[in-house]
Amino acid sequence: MTRIGLFACAFRLPGADHQRALHAVLSAQSPQTQAAPPDRPFPEVPLNPAVSRAGGFLERVWDFDPARFGLSEEDARWMDPQQRLALELGAEALERAGHPTGSLGVFLGVSHDDFHELVRARLDRVPAPTSTITGCLRNLIGARVGWQLDRPGPAVVVDSACASSLVAIHLARRALEAGDCELALAGGVYLALTGTPFRVMSRAGALSPSGVCRPFDERADGLVMGEGGAVFVLGRESLADRLGRGPLAWIAGGALGGDGRTRAPVVPNPKAQMEVMRAAWADAGRPTTDCDAVEAHGTGTRLGDLAEASSLCAVFPSGTPIGSVKSQLGHLMSAAGAAAVVKTLCSFTNSTLYPSLGADRPVAALRGLRVPQTVEAFDGKLVGVSSFGFGGTNAHLVLERPEGPIHWGEASTPGPRLHLPLPDRAPPRLTPGPLLQAHTVQGRALWPGAASVELLLRGGEVRALEGLRWWRPITGEADLSQEGDTLRVMEGERLCAEARLSEALQVPPPPPWREDGEPLAPETLYAELRALGMHHGPIYQRVRALRRGPGWAVAEVEGLTSPEFVLHPAALDAVFQAVAALSEGSSLRIPAGARRVVRLGDLGGRLRVITTGRPEDAAIWALNEDGQLVLYVEGFSLRAPPGVRAFAPVWTPIDIEEPQHRWIRPSRLGRRHGGAYSGGVWPAPGAVGGSAGPGDGAGRGAPRVGAGELGLGPRPRAPGSERHGLRRGGRGRGAARRRRAAALGERALVPPGPRAHGLRAGR
């Protein structure tokens, strides 16, 4: 029968992703174990304090290059990182083998899918693509590799717990011998994406409290978790002639078996293990006395190690060196057998027998078998590799060193890998709906300014913003863009608001709550805003009580939360409405900017809002029912239309009915400074004859923007303009007024109002 060889290998193991690095790791006298990386939700897992969370972890498991495999970023984001890892390793292994042609079978060991936990936790708040099912199903990992690489052949996913990957290699060998495929990819992957495996293993008493794996040592107190993967290219002996080189190792023999009935499904059966090892060597046609070393399962648990030690010493002669890669890398679960094979290939390549750490006091059950503690020269030809699954599946392979030099093959440098963690929230976007329709200005639905702040906080996933500026109102759907630490709210190609990310979370303490001052009924506040043409639907009318005095105001606000928002726009807008009480007049005012916004909690329940300062430079503190500060805004500024010399609406004037506006002299506007909060409508700052802009108290330094750049378009001729001395032609007072208007800026459109609002026309 033709021999089957391992012709290429690609792996990602703790601390190593190529042969030279792995040689250094295995030769060192310290394990590659560490605390869980910060990108895993392990701290949330309740564990016995005596159990260590240490493990052999991979770095940057969320990084992936979707373009390499023709995938979109969105599809790749919802793909199990184990599937991504299998794709990367399969492609690299084929590249190292020189891309041999022929039908390709894929046999992969995969035993965990805690990625499902992360997906289920997000489906109620993040819209997942339809491709999520193919990215999450464990049984599709093998099929994904063959499909993505366009290599037809059988695809099999093996789950026999810790024996999975060694069983997969054995099945691939059998498929090649039977002619089911011409080539095979075989191996296994395992990633610990959540703390569930730690929780399960700790409750079973299997994890080491010390965080050190000591296989076959009297002090062994449990296993240490590890993660990674390895994939091999298997082929028949004829492949060596096609490639012009020999394999990394020949598979001389192999066997599978099971424990049968034991005291419990997880209790190993030494007799069954002996039978599998003897069957594998019989399949190789060699006596066990020819064995030069054994890469054992060796988990570091007392029950497992004692059972394996008794079976090893019954099969192999005294003096045979044994070891376990788990002492350096941890227990890779479904990829454990593949990691043991990689270690054996490394021994053949470097003629080195690597130590098994922490076994300087071997258990008595070994009876003459030795566990090397230092690096030794090794010229052995045959090595046995064992894996015993949690549940009774036993596997053993006999690997043979090839004649001549060993070549691992070359792989190209991979392209840039993107950081693609599973999204925790929906992509930041404002979409038209009831919230938009409930906030209208002069009959047109506009998002309040609070909606832009919420979108900036949600998109940046931050708690603080600085240099906030509002430029335009949002009339429909808006998205977020980011350039460095600058976030921008865009409606199509139009810039609506922007801010910079900030790490400054320190805020001054709020002033004391005051019960004196002048009360202002919320109904009066909203009636005044309606008189200015601004209508707030019931969801936005959340101010329940309001008092004010010189330079201060306090308000009680009914908060609101929703999983759709970080800070609900209606609740945040109500917080901003409290600034209206700082105004002395009742003309139109519009939010311009804020120096800093700091989010310290949500806006649910009853809120107490304290504001101090002036409408042009106010500070806002929002506290919850427990008196905890949940929001702080510094340098919040409102601008009356005269603040930019003349006010031009960003909505098209022809959308407004005739009675809704009157033309007045800009010179009259320029002398007014009082006003009320506009409910979130922004002017085009500096767009009409002025240079004042949002973001700082004095409005200095803002860029001058022309009306054409803001998309305002030409102004229609004002109705009754002749009556107000604004004729296009003419002389005398009309011409003088036109010259004064030209000096101050373009004509202004303002809503009607009574004399009390200071907006009389014709004066």
C-alpha cells in the first residue's frame, strides 16, 4: 500500500507561527501562558477564586484579511474566528506545498463554538447579515475552506473532544488510501472567545489553581487552557515526485478506538488506550520496541495522567522518552493532537528532543519511562503521538522521519489584516421615523441637535467629546464618518455636525439644587417655542418643572432609555431645553456648539438638570434619581439669529407658506440679543455675511462659508418687499436701506411673532 505523508504545515500556536519560532518556544524553560487578553470577556465569568485564568492565548484573534478570500468586511465580521483561522491556515498550508492540483478533502477537528454566545447576545440590538448562519455553524468550517479555496472534495468536521484533530488526520489518511480524494487538508482549530470553557472546566475541577501544567508529575493539579490551530497537507507518496521534495514526515501507522463503559463517560480506560497504541504500531508493521519517543496526551490532571502513564509503561519499553507539548502551550482542546504533531515535526527537523516542563518529580506509575527536562539531541526515526478524548475516543499515530533534508516550504507575506470584532451595537445611523416626525420647525421635520450628539457618542464608542459643532439640521437619514480622532455626522455629502474624541472624563461638581427663583411652567415653555414655529411632539416634551434666576436654571426632566441609543435623543433634547430658561427674551435661538460633552451614565428615570452661565456659554449637569452625575456639558452655546448678523434657513423657502414669514430689516435684527432655545435647529454659521461660528463662546475663528457652499440656493423675492423699502430699484430711503443691508449681509427670513417677541415688521 502506498505511503501517506505530511507534505506541508501551517500553524498558529501561542508564541509561534513558524517553525523557527516554535523551536525557540519549545527549547525555552518557561511556558507560553499568560493572563487572558483584554479582547475576551473573561472578567465577567464567575469562577472559583482559587482557579487561574492563565492560558496559552493567541494575539489579535479578531484580525483577518477578508479581501484575500473575496469576502466583505460585514460577512467576515459575523464569521466565527475559528472559521477564519481555518481558512488562513488551509490557504497557507497549500501555498507551502506549492499549490498541488487534484481533488481536496478537508478534515478538521473543531469541538467548541462559543462564538454563538457572542452572536446571540447581539442579535436583539445589531442587525446581522443573512450570511451569519454560514459563519456560525461549526459543521460548515470544513466546507467553507473547500468552497472558499475552490477545491472540490469531501469536507468533514470531527468533534471527539481533545482527540478531534488527531482523529481528523487519521481519517484524512484513510480517505487518501481509499481514493476518496487526491490531496487532503487535515488538522484542527480552537479559540477560547468567551469564559464559558473556563467556567465549565473549573466546575469540573479540571483547571490548575496554580496556572502551571505539570504532565506526569506528582504535583500535577490540573490542566491549563491553550488555543491555536494547525493544518497539514496530506498526500500519497507520488506527490513527492511532483513537488520535487520529500514530506515533513510519513504516517507509518494509526488507529482509533474507544473506552467503552467506564465508571463515568469522562473516566479514561487504560486498557482501551493500550489496545489503540498497539493497533497503531501493528498497522505500521513495527514493534513498539522500535519507538524512539512518545508525544503523549499528558494533560496535567491526576486522573488522566495516571491512566495514561499506566498504559504507556505497559506498551513501550523502559527508558522511552515521553513528553507533552501542553506543558509549554497549554491544552489546545480540539487542536491538541495537531499541536503534538507539529512538535514532532519540529523534533525531526531540528534533531532535537524537547523537554516537558514541570515534571522533575515523575509519578511512580511511569515505571522506567523518562520525561526529559532539558533539550536533548535526537536522531530517532519513529515517534508515537497520542490523543485521548474527553468522552472516550482514543487515537494514536506513528510518524516516521523522512530520508534526506526536511523542507517546510515558503509562504508569501500575508496582506494587511483588519480588526473585525463582532459589533456590539448597530452601525451608527439615524433613520427617519416617528422621532423625526415629532420634531418640526415651520412645518418641516428636522432631527434635534441632540440626535447628532447621540450619534457621535454611539459611533465613537466613547464617553467624551470635545470641540462639538453643529453646522446643519438633519432632515432624513444620517451616517457617521471618522478621520483620525474627528467624527462627522453626514447627511449624504452634507456635513451636519462634528466633534473630536476625548479622554478627559474629569468634571467639576454640580452646583447645589435651588428651590428659589421664578417658576416657569413647562406648558409656557413649549407654547413659546410653538409661537416661534417650533413644535415638539409629546415624546420631546419631557420637562416637568422649571425654575430660573440670574445666571442659573434648574429643571426636572422625565428621562428615557432605549437599546437603540446610547443617550435617547428625546431625553437629551429635554436636557438641552433647560438652557432656554437662561434667556431673557423670546426670539429664535439655535444650538451652535459645546466645548466638551462627557457621558457618565444613561438618561433613564427622573433627572435633575442644573444649568449656569449665559445662553452663549452655559454649563449643564444632569443627575439621576440617586444623585449621580450622568451627563456634563461644558461651554454649551445657543446663538440667536442676530449672532450671525442675518439668519438664512437651511430649508427651501418655497416649502413655507406665505403667512409663515415676513421680511424685516437686518439692522433691526442686529440689535437684538435675547432669545429662547430653538429646539435643535442649526443655522449655517458664518454662511450669511458673518464670520461667527459655533464651538467657542465668542464665535471667533470659525471658517467663513458661503451660502452656495451650504446649498441654500438663490433667495426668492420677498413678498411685500417694496412696502418695507427693499425694492430692487429705486432711490432715496429704499436705496439707503439696500446699502445698509448689503453691508450687514443678505436679507433674513424670520417667523412671525407678536410685539412681545421683538419681531415687529416694518420698523
